[in-house]
Amino acid sequence: MLIENKNIEKAVKDRVKLKILYVLGIFLIVFLIIFLFLDFHLRNKEKELEPVLPKIDFDNPAMLSPEYKGFSDDGKEFIIKSIKAVELEDGTILLNSPVANLLQSENLPSFILDSTEGEYDKKEKTLKLIGEVDLDDSKGNKFKASEIQVDLKKNIIYSDNNVDLSSEMGKISSQGLEIKDKGQVIIFKGKSKMIINPDKNISFDYKNDEKNKEE
């Protein structure tokens, strides 16, 4: 009888120990979950508070307020300025907020181009403007496009993107543009739409690409 009581007492103690271990296990699991949860949020909070530092490319240091000058094959001067520029190993110069002046003689139109970004190739003498591109000439014509390129050697401005022109004579929208012959010839590419200002008795001297002329 005494042995049986001891066995029963031992069994009860074992059950109590198991229950205690079970409760402790649950407590540790809950504690671990809470710890990991708080640690995760604290780490994210620290990341949010960390200052975002600008990335500096020491291999291609930026030039502030650079200015580039040159001449086309027919002797017309061009000047390119920007807020900041980075020259790559291949000679391409990445421009931030560039402004380009294409100067002509007194009797020919000059052009001013500006955009949010640009690329200037010193070797090939080409300029590519992207983003919000504005092109104004000395005749009062104002062009807008998402991309315009300039062959600085041949003094040609062109674009294969949609272009909008506004002037005192009216408005023209087209699928492309080419300005050549020292700025005296403007060709609108693709389908073009023209709205003439009725208050101005002025004829247009622009050209349209006949292959894609809109009826």
C-alpha cells in the first residue's frame, strides 16, 4: 500500500512538472515572438530616421556650372551650359538642367533649347535633350517635346517624338521635327495637325513630310 502511494505521488509530481514545463515553454515562445516583433519595428524605425545621403561617384566627379563652346562645320557658334555635369569615360557628358544656345548670323534665326536632362558628346558634337524640352527661336516660335537631338556639326535639330509648336500664327502638332538649312527650313514629320490663328493674316512657311501628311 505504501509503494502504491509513492507511485501515485511520483506520478502527480511528474504531471505537475510537465505542466510547469509546458507553461514555461508557452511563456518563452510568447516572449520570443514579442521580442522579435519589437526588434523588427525598432530596426525599421532606425532605418526611417537614418539620413538619406546623396550617392557620390568619385570615379566621375560632377562639375558645377560647366560651359561648353564650339562651332558647327559652317562656322556657327554653339554654347551649352548646365547646373551640373558628369563626364563619362567614353567622352559623353551627362547634363543636369542644360541650356543650349545655337547662334546664327543677324539674318538667320537663333535657337535656345533647355530641358531637365541631356547628353553631350564632345567627340561627335551631338546633343540629346530629354525630359521637358523647350525650343525657342528668335522668330517667336516655341516648340515643346519629350526629346530633341541636335547635330552640332551640321547645325540640324531633329526629333522623332511628338512635337508641339505655338506661335503668333497658330499651333502645329506633329510626330516629329527637323530644322535644317541654318534654321530656315522646318519640316514636320508624320501626321500633323494645324490650327491657324484667324486674327493673324500670315502665311505659314513650314513644310510637312508628304509621305505621312494628314488629310
